[in-house]
Amino acid sequence: MKRVLISLFALAMVPASALAQKADMPKGWGYGFGGIGASSGDFGHTTVHVGGGGEGLFYKGLGAGAEIGYLGRDGFGSGFGVASVNVAYHFGRPGQKLVPFVTGGGTVAFRTGAAGGGNFGGGVQYWMKDRVALRLEFRDHIISSDSPHFYGFRVGIAFR
């Protein structure tokens, strides 16, 4: 009977002790961004990239995400939609404000048709408050082997 009571007490204390622990690294967030860049081989033209997405961590700093946006050349007049599915790694610890990351994955560009490719990049998220971060990032989209790279610097807000 004594063992049963001690076991029940221990089981009752597990949820209470979990409440007292410090929160883990966030498991997911959304973000919106805007950025400027260029395309390889054609430096006389700038690109504008706007969009949003989300990321979720599934093992320590390793996670996955998706985003959708619009990439315009020389403003918003001639451009195309861009959708990406990525794997990411965030080099943060619980409670850390400045969290660097790297990311890469598949990209689909679409307008009247669609073309596949990939992307890679990295940056940093600075968690200004518990639920809001400034996101600074470099991203390079490679749509196909015969098209230029579309690269740029992006600034955004992450939220959870």
C-alpha cells in the first residue's frame, strides 16, 4: 500500500513539475517578409520579393517550413509567384534571443505555367519579445538550369 501511495504521489507531481520548467525553444512560427535583390547575369535589373510562410521544429533545431510569395523584376510589373517547401536548422537554445538559421529546399515558380527548382539561404531571427521577432535573411532561388539565380536580402517579422 505504501508503494501505491508513493507512486500515485509521484504521478501527481509530474504535471506540476512540468509547469515549473522553463519553456523550450518555440516549436513553430509564421512570418512575413519583403526584400530586394537581383538576378545573376543581369545586374542592371533589381528584384522585389514579398511573401509569407511558416516553420515548425520537429527535432531540436531541425525543422520544416513552407512559404509563398511574389518575385517581381524592376518593381511589381513583370514577375511571378514563388512557392517553396524547405528544411531548416535553427542554431538556438531555449531562451536565446538571437537565433541564426540555414534553410534550403524545393521551389516552384508560376505565372502562366510552372517551373521547378530549388532555393537555399540563411539568416537570423532576433526575438524582441516572447512572440515577435525581427527576421533578416539572404535567399537564392534557382528556378531551372537555364534561368538565372534570383537572390536577395529579406527583412521580415516572425510571430508565434
